[in-house]
Amino acid sequence: MFVTITETLTSQQRNYLKTLIAGEKAISSTEVMHRYQISSTTSIFHSKTALIKNDILDNKACEISFQDPIYAYWLKAEYFAKQS
């Protein structure tokens, strides 16, 4: 199920999730955007909006978090670990 969800996301959305998993705080910094191949700050905004709309992320009290902590764990331990 997680594979299906993840594979339907755009590459920019997956890259945005990867920054969250890595614990990056300054996601819109040039260095972070370059490291995670994020094309622009507009892309960050659109990715975040789409992921919230699709119930993958929550935005409570201006803090972004995963709705499903098991999905976040799977991304870190399986999906992104195999790409490194």
C-alpha cells in the first residue's frame, strides 16, 4: 500500500517528503533545495499543499507532520534507504 501511495506522487513531492524525513528545517534554502533536487520554492509550496490535501501530511499549529507515523518510518527505513 505504501509503495502505491508513494509511486503516485510527483518527484517533487517525494523529494519534499525526503527533506521532512531527513529533519531539514531550512527546506527553502538553496543548499537544501539543491541537495534534494527541489526545483523552486513554488514547488515546495505546491508539494506541501498537495500532500496535505491528499491526507499524507498535517499542518497543525503551523507545523508539518505525517498523518501516519508508520508511513514516515517506512519512507525512512525502506523507500529512501534503498535509494541512497
